Amino acid sequence: MISCYNGIMKKNQFISIVWKEGKHYVAQCLNIDVSSFGKTKKEAIENLREALELYFEDRPFRLPKVESPSIEVRQFQHA
């Protein structure tokens, strides 16, 4: 994604995760809590890009930095 600040164009790196849930793929941005889905992985990622553009349309562009993400698996029991 490219943002503009004081007329200067800047590329921003977003870290996202994609997984299959039922018949759809879900794409979630780890920098901010925005996600989307699609029938294919490619479609889910494209829909996430569009969702991010809409998210930043009315907000100042501040992107938290995500460093060294890891996937943690936890188990719990429930009734």
C-alpha cells in the first residue's frame, strides 16, 4: 500500500495471515485489526487490500510495526 504524507509518497509494509475457513479464505492484517475473505487465497488478499484502503480513507495513516510474528497454538477444554 502506498500512502502520501505532505506530498511525499511512501510504501508501507503490511503483515497479514491467510487461512482457509470452510469454503472461504480469510485474510487478516496483523498491523491493525482489519480482515476480509474470498473464495480463493488471491481474492481474500485483494479484498483485504481494498478493506485497508477503506479503513485509512477517513483516518490519519499510522501503522504499528509488527516484528517477528509467530503462530501460537493453545488448547482449552469447554463444556
